[in-house]
Amino acid sequence: MRIIDSTRVSMGWNNPRQTRRLDQIKKIGIHHSATTTGSRQAFENHWRGMGWINGGYSEIIHQNGDVEICYVPTVVTNGVGGHNTPTYNICAVGNYRKNGAQPSAAQMRSLLERIRFNMNRFNVPLKKVKGHNEFLGHNFNICPGMRMKDIRNQVSRPTTPVAPQNIRFMNKSVPLRQRASANSTAVKTLPIGQEVRLLGNTSLATGSLGNWTNVQAGNVTGWVREARLSTTRPAGISTHTVRSGETLSGIASQHRTTVAALTSLNNLVNPNAIRVGQVLRLPASNTVSSTPSIPAIRVNGRVRVNANARNWVTGQPIPTWVRGETYTVQQLRNNNNEVLIGRNGLATGWIRRSDVTVV
């Protein structure tokens, strides 16, 4: 799934007809475009013909699974007449009312993921996730074509957790090899405390090599000796798994350490090239005690968005016009690690504490 940020190019983005606070969003409206194909630009031609200032949807899910963010959530869109202020509107491109047509697997995955994401983001209960024709006064409408009962069932379906025994840790720094052989090429070196996922394949090598196990470390797979794996992380080892939008400087700030320390400890060639899912070792606490503490952050205080900030907490890219600007703190959550910033009483978005500086 690719996220496309169109919040600064969608029609009327800089002069919205109506705005709202985030806490006013109480529902999620699901739509289909009723067209075989389509794009935001094509839909906008239709909306302009209707005299609208802003478009109909906050998000568009394309048939290949790409997600296009059309407006920041404080902009009210025109998806469901009479219900737009409290409704966050999402549209799947396609005509799902004809001949039993259904979204592609990629489009459905993205739709379900965005519904779950926005439910959590705006604290919307499942019963408030509705198809266009389920809103009061709109039962004549056949949009979204899809069976919303099935959609809600899939949204509520719990994900299968990884069994604890399926995660192991390296108890010694060793190479991850392409094949189950000490003579095989090393793909990378796994540090002490590295998390690996067992892939279920083992190979009994000859001689004194012992058992080899096929594992995945981040997005890399290979073979390590079973003797190098442990069911518990070695004592004194702490790690951080890189999330979307995080930078090494932000991670260093979050854990009160330095970029230089993380680069050295993790043998990073390019500190600007960390990957989502990559597991970074963190220095022991006594090695960073001299690091200055992060200034306290408080509601109604002011913060400046760091120039290198990349993504909102939601995963959406932070527009360039937000970076370097000063905002008021409106809310705090997750032990003050996530900050809702805004201006003039209107929320701009949730951002990580490590991506702002108290001013």
C-alpha cells in the first residue's frame, strides 16, 4: 500500500468551505465511485460541475491498493448530505453495484486497513462505520455497492498474533548466511539481541556444524545455527523497531542517546538509510546518563515541527509547509510521546514527540 499525499493539491484545500475539530468526527462513511475507473482529478471535474468548493472524500482507495489522502481530517468533505461534519468519508474506486463486481484483493486490504486506522485515530466504534446508503435519509442510494455487514465483520476480525516461541534472539553476534553452511555467503551480521522470526525450515548439516535454522531478521532471510538462538533477549540488551516516518535522530532523542552512539552500536553505514521494521540496539542506560533531558511538553504550550520530520503518527507524510512552523499543543497521549498540534483552535495532526521541539 502506497500513501499519496494530495492534501495540498485537492480542490479547495487552501480555502475549505467548512472545517471541524477532530473530536467532532464520530462516523466513517464508505463509498464507491460508481465508475469502472477513476482518479481524483476526474472526480474533481464532476464535483466542480456541481458547484462544490471541496470534494466528496477525505481518502480515495485506488484499485491497486494505493491510498490517496485528499484532505486533512479537519476539512469537511461532501460524501453524505446532512451528515458531513461528523463523517470521515472514504471512497473505493470502482462500480460495485453491477454484475457482482467486488474490489480487488489489494484494494480490499487497503480499505480494511484504513477503516481500522481511522477508527482508532478518531475513536469511532465499529457500529458507526456505515455505507452511504445506511445513513439516515439515504436508504434510496445503492452506494457503496459492497455488503457493509461483511465489511464490518472483516474489520472486526482479530489478527492472528505471532506465537511467542516463534520469536528468538541472537545470543551471540553471528553472520546470517544464504544457505545452511558455514561456507555460504553471509547476507549480514546479526548483533547480540537481534530479534529473528523462525521460518520453520531446519537443516541438519554434517560434521560438527550442528543444526541450522531458516530465519527472518527485519526484511532479510537466511540461515543461522540453532545454537546461536535464545528464547529470551540477552540481559542488558534493549532494542527499538523502526516505524514508518521515524528518523535516526528522532529515535536517538526518544531514547535519550545520540545518532553517533546508535550508528556505532548498530554498524550503520548510512544513518539516513534506516528501514521500517529494522531492529536497532540501544545503548545501556548508564552510557547515556549525561544526555540532556528532553524539555517538558504541556497542553497549550508551543512547539516547532522539526525540519526533518517525515510522517504524522497516522503514517501520512507531513506536508513541507508544516515543517519548521510553530504550533500550539492541543492534546497529549501515549505517555506524552504523541502530540496533537494546531492553530487557532483547529487541529493540524498528531505528531511524534521526537519530531517537535519545545519553544
